[in-house]
Amino acid sequence: RVPTAHNSTTRPSDTMFLRRALATTQRHSSSFLRALAPRTGALRASQRAFSSVTDPSVFRSLKPQKPEAFKDHEEFLAVHKKSDTTMNLHLDTSLLEPEGIHPDKVYRNPSVGLLYEHACRFEKGSVIASNGALIAYSGEKRGRCPLDKRVVDEPTTNKDIWWGAINIKLPESSFMTNRERAVDYLNTRDRLYVIDAFGGADPKYRLKVRVITSRAYHALFMHNMLIRPTEEELVDFGDPDFTIFNAGEFPANRYTEGMTSSTSVSLSFAQREMVILGTQYAGEMKKGLFTLFNYLMPKQGVLSMHASANEGEKGDVSIFFGLSGTGKTTLSSDPERHLIGDDEHCWTEDGVFNIEGGCYAKAINLSREQEPEIYDAARFGAVLENVKYDPISRDIDYTDNTLTENTRLSYPIHFIDNAKEQSVGPLPKNIIMLTCDAFGVLPPVAKLTPEQAMYHFMSGYTAKVAGTEVGVKEPSATFSACFGAPFLVWHPSKYAELLAEKVEKHGAHCWLVNTGWSGGAYGVGKRMSIKYTRAIIDGIHHGELENAEYETLPVFDLAVPKSCSKVPHDILNPRNTWDDKNEYDRKAKELAGLFLENFKAFEDGTNAAILGAAPKP
């Protein structure tokens, strides 16, 4: 702006100088443009462009308009008729009215491409990696929050539930308060996403699941993890059997009865609903559905399992029990076998079926050399959660644990080349119980008697691996009944009885496999090589270990093979890997004592044969 003589901070001589300078600049500019474009209309256009220095409206008038073909997706609503089938199926805002949610824009089962676009446009930190996967961040919470999980205490279900530290009671009124809080928050969002899909690959036990969320990342995650419906199935979807209200960006009210923090993950089995507040960690949604299956399936004589499963060419199915970080996903992704699923299954009278339609693998230190099938699953359509990347190349640094040890990769199961088209299989032949032993005491593999199998199943010994839960920084010994205590609803004995019945009836072989430490405890020894663990699993599948020669490991009374192809024989007996044998003996007795102390909670009602399978320090 050219100052005027009336400006108290500018002298008249300054004003004259500035006016002359501006006139000279315009004159020289006009001369330059005249020389550049004689005999054409370019001179007038250039002079108009120059005049925009003092007239910004020219810029506004020249702003390009969006071509009709590139209108925003939400504008698509304005030009479509209400009778349009596609619109009513995927964009109908009345879909959520029964829940009291009235969004301006709703995207039901949107395309992967649209979810990518919205995540990158509207969600801070979301970018596309060089391998095509979507990188997303879950905010402050980068693992599950088991201390904030609540189950509604109401008359129709409360006698079935194993109340305590796992299933903490929540009054119905508090659940409804949280539900209303979530609905109110979702009503403030510019856009919502709805994923209608299925849980349970066996149609006989299938549940219709609806996920309502404000984050495209969460929608893509559950698109991957649930069993995706066809267009015809979506038309006939009807009312859901289970609804997840994910308002994780909004905190719980810590003064609500039953709340201890601003995070709340609450379940109502009577209403078949789950409400999430105060955490954006996507894994809470999949585990909420798994918890519901853990309640419903035992009522029908079906064993729900925190386990992965695969199938050989001869139809031999293996079940891999284990907590997060023990190797369920890694070991079930075998190039010689067909993947049924990586985390959650059910064992019926006819066989096994996957609850999910995707996989959720740990991504820390992921490499093509060690886990080629999972590494190659990180592509367009997959979600990489809380990983670090190069901002220029967008290459992922899988070794970087700056944000969390619990970096994750979510992908549809068909991203694994040898996954079964239908995630069901025949009756299991091998039951493999995976443990991550932080003491370095248990052997890489042991053959279990039926009584030992029940004892170790009910004990569920492993180590909490860093990052899987909030606050866990390094492995620590823990016991998780049925290798999935955080997700159990009934007393562990109910699941153990179902397993014992099915193992006996169908003649399955049982094994204990340690993917934890060898040569010493955590901090001294080393984590078991995945190469050797895979060779052991191959020995089980090929029948080699069934016919091997065994020796007995003292204290735990476990049958340990003397040899296994492609595995150094000296590591099969863990005591041989310790430099200080006396220290091994001391640690073995210490761990045995922890087993005995933990099992006191199950002694009442457990038969003498199973109690006799306990370690003897």
C-alpha cells in the first residue's frame, strides 16, 4: 500500500519518493512486456496480470473450477437420485437413524481407494508407503488397554461371566452413558464410515457385524479384518448381530461410575454392542468381536480359540495356540501349507473355521528373508500401523521402534498367496501350544501327554512382549489362561473341558513349542531363531517328531526329542545351551514355582491326572 501524506508515520517526501518509484517500476515493466510481445494480445493479458498486484480479485476470477468428473465424492450425493441402487446401498445417510446418529455424509463399505484418499486428506500423519500400504497412526495408545475393558453386569448374562480382573463389572447405566457419549461425538463429525461385514467363516455360526467410526483408517482396518460381503449379501444384510461404536478420538468421562481413566472399552452381551472411547488403537475392535465369540460359542459346544491354523496338502490341520508375540501369525504363514487364519478360530464337530477375514501381524523387524509371505502382504490395501518411514522415499524402517515395539500390519487374508479361499478346514491333527519363555528354561519343542496338554493350556505361560499392551517395555513372565485370558468370558475350565473332549475324541497330537529365549534368560540369552522354530514345525507336520527318540527334561517332566532335521541337536535340551548349568537349574525351579502358584486358582474342580502333570521343583 502506498502511504499517504496523512499517515502520521510517513513524511510527505517519503510519499513522493514511493509514488515515483512505483510509477517507474510500472513504466519499465510495460516497456519490457511491449518488447516481448509486439503485434499480439499478450501485452494486454500481461498488463492485466501485472495489475493483479493491486487488484487481488483478478486471481479469484482466474481460479480454476473443478471439472464435473472430479467433483468430491460427497457432491456425488447431490446429483444422484434417491432411487439409485448404488447410492442407497453405500451412501444412504438414514442407515444410522435407528442408533440416533444423523450424519451429513456416511460411507457404507466404501472402496479401498476412497478410504486411502480420506485418510490422507483428513487424518494427520496418514501417507502412502512406497510399497503401496497405507501408513496410519493410532495416537497416544499404541496397544490394547486391558485395564480399561469393562463388561456390563446385567441379569440375563451375569451368571455366565468369569468376573474379576479380566471381566470387570460395569453398571448398565454407565454403559448407556458411554454409548450416548459416543453417539453424541459421532453426530459432530463431518463424515462417518460404516463397515457391514461378517464374523465367522462357517455360515452356521456366522455373525453380522457393523462398525461405525469417524476414521477412514479404522474403516479400512475392519474392512481387512472382517469377512467382506458380496454386493448381494450387502443388499440383504439387514440388522447387525453386533455393533461397534468407535468414538476413540473422544475421551470417556472419568467421573462416570466404573471408569478409572479417560479410556473405556465396554461390552454389552445383552445388547450385542461395544463402545470405544479414549483410544484409537484399531486392535480393540477385532478383540471385541473375539470376546463376543468367546461368550457365544461355548454355549453351542464349540471351542473358541486364540490360535492360528493352517492345512497341509493331505488335509492335516494344525492349530497354533499362543498370545500376541509368540509366533502365531508367523508360523501359520507357511509356503508349504494353506493358511486358514492367523489369530482367532473355532473348533466344531465338523472341523475348524476362522472368525476373521484378515491378518494382523507384528511388523517390528519384519523382513523378506525371515517372513516373506507377510512382508509381501504389505501392499495396496494393507494398513501399516505406527511405523516409521523415510519422508522422501516413503520406504518403511521396520527396525525402528521409536513409536512402539507393537508396530502392526493389517491385510486381507487373500494377500497370502496360499491362503484357503474359504477359511474353513477339517478336524485338527496337531495342537501346538506356543510360548515365549523369558526365563530360557523350556525346550524348543516337547511332546505332551493329554494331561500335560490340559495343564499347559490352563496355565497359558508366556512372556508379555514389549508393546503388545500399553506400558510393557520388555518381556516379563506371565500366565494367561487358555493362551487368551484377556478375551475369555467363561471360567477357563469351560474352555479346557471342551479342548480335552475334542482332543480325546479326534485323537489330535499335542506339542509345546518355545519361541522365547535360549542359552539364558532375557538379557543374557538370545531369542530362538525363527529358522530353527520353522524346522521344528516342519518336523511335526512331516511326522518326524512323532517317531523321534525322546529324553525327559527334569523338573517339568517334558519329553524332549534328541534330534530334529535342520536343528542343532545341542539346543533341543535347553540346559545344554547354558554356560552355567547350576544357574539353569535354579531358574528352572523358580519358573516351576511360578507355575504351581498360578495353578492354585484352578485346583478346585481339576482332576488328579491334570494336577499330576504339574512341574516338580
